[in-house]
Amino acid sequence: MRVQDVHNQRNKQALRQATGLLAAFVMLLSVSMAAPSQEPAATPRSVILLDVQGAIGPATTGYLQHGFETAARRKANAIVLRIDTPGGLATSMRDIIRLMLASPIPILAYVAPSGAQAASAGTYLLYASHLAAMAPGTNTGAATPVNMGGSPGEDAPSRDGKGPEGNGTKDAHGKVPAAEEPGAADAMRRKAVNDAVAFIRSLADMHGRNADWAEEAVRQSASIPAREARDRNVIELVAADLDDLLAQADGRRVKVNGKEVGLETRGAEVVPVEPNWRTRFLAIITNPNIAYILMLLGIYGIIFELMSPGSVFPGVLGAVALVVGLFALNLLPINYAGIGLVLLGIGLMAAEAVTPTVGLLGIGGVAIFALGSLFMFDGDIPGFQLSLPVVIAAAAASGLLLAVVLASVVRAHRRRVVTGANGLIGKSGTVLSWSGDSGQVRIHGESWRARSDRPLAPGTGVEVTGRDGLTLIVRAQAPTAG
């Protein structure tokens, strides 16, 4: 019995050891599996920085769309638009605002550095942002639409309604009656201004900002500095630099797509996003001066190819330049009457080269060309004016090129052909043999079959008057005096 007891005790001890080892293994396995879920890898905070500099146009829209997509891929905490713009195209501005309002990531608009501005279209971007800030020494405003004709604020009523034609009366809401607004005949301008007012007031209401000053910025071209903008609830923050902006913004609550979101920006990594090659290329060709020059190169290249077929290079270069130029012009606010005048001027200059009129067509063509060039683009839109020196240089170069080059091409076409098949016409030769109305003649040391309307004797001098395949048509040369 003792031996059996010892054996049982050993079995129990071995079982306890095995059970302990199994329990330790299960505990170790569960800890290893639970560890990743208990201590997830921390995602660093990041802020995407996008610079809106210069005139706002199609290239700006493409750049910001790329930046917003980058922010979404990186799951950034916020996007900072650093703004310094005199304004730009209304179509591009509205496209950008649509992107901003649809963004799931909070957007902080920041007018910086000191000395920068958010004028015209920049004011709308400031109002569309989830959090608006400005650096000391910056300003915003002057948001009157200027592409309907006239200057900003032209014929605009004063604050009290006593404009050049106003009588000081207001309606129940404190607004000047439309019938008494100066320039009431200009219905299109009033419609554009009223539409802009409604748009910017809707943006102000979305983010709880000063809608009355926004209307003043549109109707009266009002502009204010950073401190006053904060005091009047146009913006939320005045920040000395980017780090100051992120520190002040941290913890604030903003409404993004109808939901309140807390900003986590303090100490976040700032990731600047640069424009890609496509955006840079678009920015270059949508410069009115570049688009204008590309259009002219395209037109002249095709004209020279048509005047001198077979050159190839002018035609290919012209076709490429014209396609790129027309693509750029399609994105810009152009006046088609201006383009028509430019084409008419080119036509008159070309007519002068072909049919000289003692310079009358040429001078008229240059004048019409220059006038049409000035009318091509609306000069009131910031950053989208055509440079006067470029117009003068293009008009002078066009007149010179069409007067010299086209004239030389026309003269070359009129010059007598001296090579090839037609080069034999008018040449002299000698009859080698003749029978009836045909025979053999020698021209340029070569023997040719020939025919004539009358018999010719061998040794008679002949002149080539035409050609029928490999047979020359000849006639006897008139005898020379002496």
C-alpha cells in the first residue's frame, strides 16, 4: 500500500505541474494577443499647410483640390490655408468654396504674413473657413464684384444711402430702395452685387460671423485690418505666426458638415504641400499674357504653313501653340469681341502683305489688332490683366512679321519656276530630227520627244511652250535681227 500511495502522490504532483504549465502558457498567449489592442500605436498630429498666393484662378482650384485630397489620405487634424491674394476669378472662388464646405477636415484660413491681404475673392475664402485668423499688419475686404463693368465701388451708394443720386431714404430694413440706388439702369451690375451679397451673408451665417460687415465689404468695398476684424467678429483669431495660430486654435469647437469638432492642433506636425507639375503648368498657361502669346504663335505658325506648304515645323509648332492657347483662354474670362478684332487686324495686315495699299491696310490692321488685344481680357479682375507693353510688342512684331515674311513668301510664289518639270517651259533648244508634226529636240543637253503644229527642219531653233507627259510642245523661234 505504501508503494501504491507513493506512486499516486507522484502522479498527482506531475498532474499539478502540467496544469500549472498549461495555465502559464494560456496566460502568456492571452497577454501577447491582447497587448496590441491595449496599447495601440499613437498617430501623430499633423496639419496640412496650403499657400494661396497671387491671383485666384483655375490653377489655384487644382492645387487646393490636390491639397485637400492629400489631407484626407494622411488623416490630418486640420488644413491651414495661408492666404495672400488680391482676388481673382469668381468661378474659381466658388469652386474652391464648394471644396471647403464639403471638406470633412477643419479648415483654418490664415491671412499671413504681415503685409498680406485677403481682398475680393480672398474675403469669401476667409468667411467660408471653419476658423478665420489674420496676422498683425494684414487686411481683408474690398469684395465688390468688378467684372461687370466699371470700377469697384463705382456708382455705389454711401453708407447712409446718399450717393450721387440718392435721397437718403431707406426701407424698413435699413436698406436703400433699389429704384433709388445710383446706377439703377445697370440691372446686370445690381444683380451681380446682390448675388454676391447673398452668397457672403450665407457664409457668414454658417460660421456665426459678422454678416453686416460682409455686405458692406461687397456693396461699399470696405476693408479692415486684423485687430478690427477680430473686434467686429469677422475673424476669430489674430496670430503672430503659424505656431501661435495652432496654439490658439487648439481646443476650439468648430462645425464641420453639421457636426461639432474639437481642434487638436497644438504641437501638430506642419506638412506643406507644394503644387504638382500639372498645377504649375496650368498656372503658367492661364497667365493672360502667356495665353495671348500662345494664341498668336499658333495663328502665325498656321498662316506661314499655308503660305509655304511643306515647311512642317511652323505648322506643327503653330498647331500645338494654338491648342494650348485656346485651352488656356477657355479657362479665362475673355471678351470674344476682342478676339474678333484681333483676327480682323491680322487679316488686314496679311492683306497688306499680299496686295500692297501704300500701308493703309497695314496701319489699320495694327491699330485694330492692338485695340482688340486690350479688349480681350477684363482689366478689372486682379491678376488677369493683359500687360500693355506685351500688347505693344505683339502689335509691332505682328506688323513686321506679316509685312516682311508674308511679302517674301508671296514674291517667292510669283517668281518664275526654274526647276522641275515646269522649269523647261520657255527654254530654247534645237531640232535633231523631225517627221510630220513630231520629232526629237535637244534641250539642256538632253534629247526629248517633241511636237509642233507645223513641220520643223533639223537644226531649227525651238522654244518650249508646254508639256504633255514626256512630250514637249515646241514652236520655232523667231529669227533675231542682225
